[in-house]
Amino acid sequence: QVQLIESGGGLVQAGGSLRLSCAASGGTFSVYRMGWFRQAPGKGREFVAAITWNSGTTLYADSVKGRFTVTKDNAKSTVYLQMASLKPEDTAVYYCALRPYSNQGYDTWGQGTQVTVSS
């Protein structure tokens, strides 16, 4: 059973940067894609970015394109979300998630990490 542990959230001023990490324990041989999602207060969870584990192909929401970068380190079984030019509207709890080959959707989620951007 794979578990996802996120880290790197915090408080930052608008225009600043943060890097989130998501470490997968329990093996990544079954991983097709790793994704980042976020949920702001009073809103639903939304897709932010994703990376295909083997090919490295990346996907981004329009709202973060050009500001956020998703990368991975296969040896460390870790995926990163580098966030730059942060805006107050990026404030949310950020979750990483795993989509295995055996499932059409993401079925394993991290505990979430809070990102707060002050204006």
C-alpha cells in the first residue's frame, strides 16, 4: 500500500516562491501519474498539475501555467511542485495524489499541506 507524505507548505508574500514535496513510500512500480490538487476555503478541490511517472509528461491548470513547475525524482520516489510568482488566490491546502495503472483516477491521497499567500 503506497502512502504519500507532503511537506513544504507555509506562509509567503505575494510574488514569492515555495516548493512542495510529496514522497511516496511503499514502492512506485504501479504509478502511472502523480498529481497535485488544491482546495481553497469554501471551494471544491481543483486540479493543479500532474506528471506521468515514466515519461515525465506534464500537465498544468491554466491558472498556474508558467508559474508552477512539477518535477519528479524517481530514485527518491518523490514529486515536487515548484511554485513561483505566488498570488493570494493560490492560498489553499495542497494535496498530492497517485493514479495507478490499474485505475482511471487518483486513488491515493496525501494528508495535505497548507499554502498561504499574503497580499
